[in-house]
Amino acid sequence: MSNNKKNRGLGRGLSALMADVGPEPTPSATTPARPDLIVPIERVFPNPDQPRRSFTPDQLEDLAASIKAKGIIQPIIVRARPSNKDEYEIVAGERRWRAAQMAQLHDIPVLLREFSDTEVLEVAIIENIQRADLNPVEEAMGYRQLMDKFGHTQEKLAEELGKSRSYLANLMRLLQLPSDVQELLVEGKISAGHARALITSDDPSALAKQVVAQGLSVRATEALTKKKPDTGVSAGAKPRSGSTEKDADTKALEGDLSAAIGMQVQIAHKPGGESGQISIKYASLDQLDEICRILSVT
């Protein structure tokens, strides 16, 4: 990275990038932030690699009405467009830019920054994570992108984002669920609590359908996942010798490892001993390749 980057970007760390983006102000805010420049809106272009592709029309209309009444409160973050230095590419704030067009603004306030292509993508992901209307799957995918693409650890992310590590671990465990169960969560047909309960199930897809059909609560879903299939053993029969319930520390460690690699991890630790076994469940050959890559790193 060039030394004349004006101390912008990854050199300042994730927290500095987040400070640049900042949460979007509420429509009730009345004091606009000070921009670097006021530029014609036709000289500002969206980022072609913006990870967020959907913009809700109703929300854009509400934002456009607010902008028409009060202007753009938080300037749009831009960089000089690589193909034309007299034009600008949006780093963060595409919703405001789209709404400003709907409000028929001719000029918009911008903050000019120097970001590389990699930094632009990172800032775009951070901006998306900070949005209040993200569903749990979108939020988890944002954290996963930050870890996979930029090498941020779960512990560092938790520290920089002001969240607990357990919050991130539990959220990212949702990505272990089959796509159809994730879709139910995105659509709001099940909650994050339901989804977390289904992670430990042998057949989360079938149980998820049952949860939706019967309108089960989270507690009922947890009870359902603990219920074993009928094996001919009476309900009052004692468990086989050696079968024990995993302790909370082991379950937490399984959750952390699962979130870290994006695959289901199970730990079988011999009670009272120092030995045990770790098993990793992969759902595709690509995930198997990823396991091999992780294990081969020296």
C-alpha cells in the first residue's frame, strides 16, 4: 500500500474504516455533517462490486422524501473513479445517492477518500453490516466475508464491533444450516432462536418444516431437537453406560470452532480424561478442500 494514502484504509485498522462509514443518521436529525466537496450528482457512479444488490422501493421513497425536506444529512463517501479522475465512485452511501436522484437533487455532498479496490469492498461490507434492517443470515454472511476476504479473526471482529464473541459465534453458526432453513429465517418464518436450536439436529430441514407448520415456540423446538428417533427402546429405559450430556464448555467450544471454519464440529471428550476426538462434517467437496487447506497450513 502506498505511503501517501493520507492514513486511510486498512493501515488504520477495521475500527478506523468503521468510523469513516458510521451508522446512517435518523431522518429526525437536522444538522448535516460537513462534506469535503459538493459535486454534480451525474458525476457520481455506484460501485460495480457493491455486495448489496437489493434496495427496497418503499424505503427509498421514504428516504427521498426526507432528503427533499432536509437534504443529505450524512455525506456520501466516494473515491476518484479509476477510469476517470474527474468522476467519483461510491464507497458507502448508495441508498442516499439513489434517493437523492428520486428527490431530483442536482448536487450532493461527498467525503473524498483514497481507498484501494480491496478497501472499497471491505467498507461496503462494513456499511451493510451496520444497517438495521439486515436479517441474521445477511449479517452472519457479512462477518464471514470480513473473516474470509480480509483475515479478520472472530475475536478481533467482536472487539472492533463492540459485540461479544459469543454473539458472533452464535450468529455465524447459522451459516451451517441448509439453504432452505436459512431461507425460512430470511423470510421471517422462523426466528434466530429457532434456527440455533435446529443446528444440532440430524435433519434440520425436516424439523424446520414441522416448526413452521405447527407454529412451535423456540423452547418447543429445542425440546424437539433433543427427542431421539424411535429405536424400540422404551422412554423409561436408562441410557447406555458411557453416554453423557456434553458440558457447557464443550458445547461452547464446538460452537466457536464451527463458526470459525463454517462447518459443523463435534467434540467427543472422555469424561475425567485428557483424550477425545474431534469430527468435522462437510457438505461438499469444496468444504473438504477447505479442511485440507486449513490443516496443511504451517
